[in-house]
Amino acid sequence: MYSPINIKRSSKFGNNYWEAYSPKLKRNVRLFSDLEYDFWVLVETDPKIPNFCERPFEF
């Protein structure tokens, strides 16, 4: 489907960095704030959401 845009860890996004394995995507995801992390946990645990992409395109 989509693949995430790579963003350098030293970018303007957030002040906390999380990297975790996503069982739904079967790969590591990179999250740049506590808010993104909390949302990722909600998405991972919701069985109604079959897949997702943490950053599919640039704004």
C-alpha cells in the first residue's frame, strides 16, 4: 500500500523518539512524539483497523 517517508531523527518533529515493532505491518515504525506513540498503540490494538502507514506522504 504505502511506505513511510523517512524523516531524520534530528528534524523539527517532536521531542521524543520511539521505534517499535508493529505486528500489523510486520516492520518497525518510527514515531516522533508521545502523542504519535499513544495513537499508534490505539491503532495497533483496534481490530477494526487492518493496516496503516505512520507517514504516507509529506504535507
